[in-house]
Amino acid sequence: MDTNIFLFFEKHQGALLLYEKLEEALQREIDNVTVKVQKTQITFYKKRLFACVSFARVRKAAQLPDPYMVVTFGLEHREESPRIDIATEPYPNRWTHHVVIHEKEEIDEELMGWIKEAAVFAETKKR
């Protein structure tokens, strides 16, 4: 694993195991994924960005579990699920969804289905 990933999780070490499971699932289920570690997020690309991991405050601090990480992905439509903390439409027919992950079991078929759909959607965007 990249040293920059360890540094990204330096203050959130409990979430590193969550991230490892997510990246393993992404690499196994989606071809040609590129990972880019940035200051505030780790982004996943194919041709374009399709998902990321961060510690965004999508809930009040007291409502965030420990450990946690936020998985963000974009779809052409708004996905309705109690698992999705926030969904916004920054552009017409482009919905950004944020999901708080607290346990490895939450990295499941449903979440991976959304992320795979996001990867396909990102490939079709013009910009």
C-alpha cells in the first residue's frame, strides 16, 4: 500500500481497515482503477473520477461513529436509501451521494453496485 495512504489515515487509523477492504473490492470488481491520494480525499478514477473516500462531515460530529470514512460517488439519478446521508445535484442529472461507512460489512453488494454504476456513468460524461 502507498505510503501516502498511510499518511492520509494518520489521524483516523481505525478507518484504514475499512479503506483497505474498499480498495480491494474496487480493484477486484472494476478494471483499470487508478488511485490518487490528495490532501482531503482519496479519489478513484478510470477515465474520469467516479468515487472518493474522505472524512467529510456529512453528519454532526457527535453522530459520526468511530471509526468512519465517507464514500462519495456520482450517479445520473438520485439514489434513495437510508444508507445515503446526503445526495445533492450539482449539475442537472448528476447526483453526488455520500455514505458513512463504519464497519467492513457495509462494503457490500449494494455499495459496490452504486460505485460500479458510478464508474460507468463517469465514463459517459462529456466533461
